[in-house]
Amino acid sequence: MKMVIAVVQDKDSGRLSQVLVKNGFRATKLASTGGFLRAGNTTFLIGTNDESVPEVIELIQQSCKSRKQMVTPVSPLGNAVDSFMPYPLEVQVGGAAVFVLDVEHFHSF
């Protein structure tokens, strides 16, 4: 058994949730926040058998697209605040960060 952990942008979470259910996968959704952009994310916990991991990853890849977005950097803390000039930057956001872990035990009560 495997635990697939997928951290996706909030914009993609609804689509991914629907696709997982449609294909017979159950998932737990957790609200999370990214450290770099401090933007909302959704973390999916998906328990599945070893053979289904490639299908789950494919569904995540199809549902979560990366996109470019203009962001204004957050000012640094400390003495350098006066010299900090917050110019908007174009960064790539979205997509998914996916982790696959072995599950030693699973219990349902």
C-alpha cells in the first residue's frame, strides 16, 4: 500500500477532487499554505494500492497545470527593509508536488 501526498494550487483542487472521485479514488483534502508565495494550497492524502500509483499520478498531472503569475515579493525582515524595493516578478505556479510513501500499516475503525 502507498500514500500519495499531492500539494496543489487551490485553483486546481476542485478539478482534481472531482477527477479522483470519478475514477474511484478517495482522498482527504487539507488546507495548506506555501512558504515561498504564501499562497493557498490544498494537500491531498490518497491511500491506494501499489499498482494504482501510476494512475493516480497521471490524474494529478492532467488536473494540475502550471501557469505564470505576477507576484510582489514579501519584504525581508531585519535591517534591510529600508533598501528593499518590491518589484513584481513573473514566476511559475501551479502544477503539483507529489510524494509517494510506503504504508507499513493501515487501520480503519
